[in-house]
Amino acid sequence: MSSPKSLTILGATGSVGRATLDVVQEANDRARQAGKEPVFEIISLTAHSDWVLLAALAIKSGARHVALSDSRYGDQLKAALADHRIAIDLGPQALIEAAARPSDLVMAAIVGAAGLAPTLAAARRGATIALANKECLVCAGGVFLQAVAQGGGAILPVDSEHNAIFQVLDQSDQVEKLILTASGGPFRTWSASAIAAATPEQAINHPNWSMGQKISVDSATLMNKGLELIEAALLFAMPEHQIDILVHPQSVIHSLVAYQDGSVLAQLGAADMRIPIAHTLAWPARLVTSAPRLDLTIIGRLEFEVPDLDRFPALKLARAALKKNGAAPTILNAANEIAVQSFLHRSISFPQIAAIVSETMDEACRLGLDAALGDLDDVYAADQAGRSIATQYRDKRRFVSV
Ligand code: NAD
Ligand code: MG
């Protein structure tokens, strides 16, 4: 890499966004120490409401532009950046415009379907997209992939499992199976009755990974692995029956590809998002990072289990949605976002997350709302329908047996 690679980070204040800025800073510091040009330059950083952190990150990284979707904090953000030459834009449209600004790479790290519109703007202008925001892919499916193809850009998977597969998948059509590993989350060894009483604090206390609240709850229900199953099917054009889920509590093997000749290739590493992030930022080159090194003699043993679909029904629901395809994954994702928020706000119990998703899927099917997605309007209609049905079921259940 000779001239700096320009980068926009959507969701810069989040767990993936901050890890991305850490990787950028380390690469630029190493280059400076070696008397070389910086490796990356930051074009734009976006956030939803955390203007304090957004301002601090923009100043530290030398960003040229920031966009904050919650415009109520616009005055504070402007005051915080008054002494800096950093352009500021406010409101949801500002995030779309930030993604549309020219840059070599866009890190899509907003959480949830809220990331869809900005990520699509990056896709339409042909940017290379480092994709962490799995919900936007699950939500818009083929419509999103088509926008990427028409724009002439590409997706580099950041999600650690998909990044692992990307690293070991060759171009052959001789793949027998993709095997996504799952840590099993914080409740892997809990009884069904203990899981029924789980609190938000327990659910976000992931054993191996430090992540945002929503994905942490998804990891506890195993819906995260369900969303990743759909993500893998889309990213690697693989049918549902050729993708397996393997519980691997140590999170050392990040996923595997089984070939028809009996070879199985895996990618291993510490459970540190800086590794897959660095891979996507530098691809096809590699960066030096200070992420922890893997010492298999310290780890000693690796364990594997079949996922328990009775205690973790969300995974079953996601597989059913993938089999159905059409708008079913969109509705699954929308219902899950409503249910997870409700659980975090203590309006429903932990098992009610999967129950609400299941009821929403059934109702959407009864109403014929899970038909094929023709265009973006269909995506937004299905997303809205999923949210509205899930909210109705949530309100019926609110405060029941919590
Ligand atoms: P997070 O909650 O830590 O950060 C979310 C970011 O999105 C923040 O910058 C926030 O300001 C922004 N945001 C939230 N709501 C928004 C809205 N309505 N409009 C615009 N911006 C909004 O989340 P995270 O853990 O960094 O995860 C981000 C994405 O990456 C998720 O899709 C997650 O599934 C995926 N992912 C995360 C990890 C991880 O280790 N954290 C690993 C793999 C994939
Ligand atoms: Mg993952």
C-alpha cells in the first residue's frame, strides 16, 4: 500500500467502529515510526447519538467529516468541534451522504436494519464494503447484493466466522459444507429454567467476545448464529442444507470449509475483532497487529457440541426463515430487533424473545407477507410489517411472567 487508503466508518462509536479505529491508528503509528506515509486516512465517521465520543474519535483520527443521526445533539457536537476543521452534518440523511462521499473503503458497523440505507449508499457508488452489519444483509438479502453488484464494488466480510470462511474458501465449486462455529453464548450450560429467568446483565456478559448489547443478546439466544447462517448463505451463495452450525466454546476456530475431497480448512485466532477487521482493511495485503497471539499449548483442548435447539429455538427459526427465503429473513430480523430491545428494557423475559419472533413469523406467513422481495420498497414494507406484528405480540406479553 503506497498512498493512504481512505476509509469511512459507519457506526464509529460502537464496538466494531472503535476496534476499526484502533487498527487504523496502530497501522499509521507503525508507518510513521518507519518513516513512511500513513496507511489509512479517515474520510467520515458516523454515530447515532453519542456526540461526545464521536467528537473525540474524529479529533483523534483526523477525520474530515462527521455525521450524527440524532440531530438533537447537533449544537453540542458543533461546540465540541468548534476549534477543528471537521465538517459536520446532522440527521439520518447525513449518514447516507457520509457513505456516499468518495472513499476507498466503508466499514459498515451500524447495528441493526438502521444500517441498511447508509450501507446501500456505499454499495451504489461502488465502494468496497467491509461488512460487520449482518442485519442489513439479512434484512435486504438479494436486493442488497444486487445493489453491490450494480455499483461494481465488493463486500469483505468482517463478522469473524464469515471472515474466517473468506480466508479459507478457494474458487473451486468443490465445497461440501460451510461450518460456522458458535461459542454457545453465556447460557450454553444453563438449564431451561435458569435461562427462563436470565436478566439482561447476564445475557450481555459474553464469555469470549466483548461486543455491543444487541449482538451480545443475540449470542445468548443463538439468534446471532441464525442471522450468521443467513448471512453465510447470501455471502457465499450456499444453500441452507450445506451450512452447519457447530458449538465450539473456546472460540479459537472461527469457522471451517469442508471440501468434497475430505479436506477441511479452518481459520484460527484469538477472539479479538481487530484480526478480522485488519484483514478486511488491508485485503488483499495483511497488516501487523498487536492482537493477542494464539497459544494452543495454553488453550490445551478444543471442544465441540451440537447446538441444543430446544433451549435455543432462535436458531431453528432462522433456519426455517432461510429455507422459506423471500421476505421471511427480513421479518425474522425485524421481529428480533423489537424483541431484543424489549428484553433489554425489561419488558419481556429472555425466552419471550424467540417466542415473539416465532409468533411474528407465523402471523406474517398467515397474512402472506413473506413473499419474494422484488425491490427495496418490498424490503422496507416487510421490515415495517415485521416490526408492527412483533410490537403487537410484545404488548400482549409485556410484564407477563417476567
Ligand atoms: P454497538 O452497539 O457497539 O455500536 C453500534 C453503532 O451503530 C454505534 O456507533 C451507534 O452510534 C450506531 N447506531 C446505533 N443505532 C443507530 C441508528 N439508529 N442509526 C445510525 N447509527 C446507529 O454495536 P457493535 O457490537 O459494534 O455491532 C455493530 C454491527 O457489527 C452489528 O450489526 C453486529 O451484529 C456486527 N458485529 C459485531 C461484532 C462485535 O464484536 N461487536 C462482531 C461481528 C459482527
Ligand atoms: Mg460472528
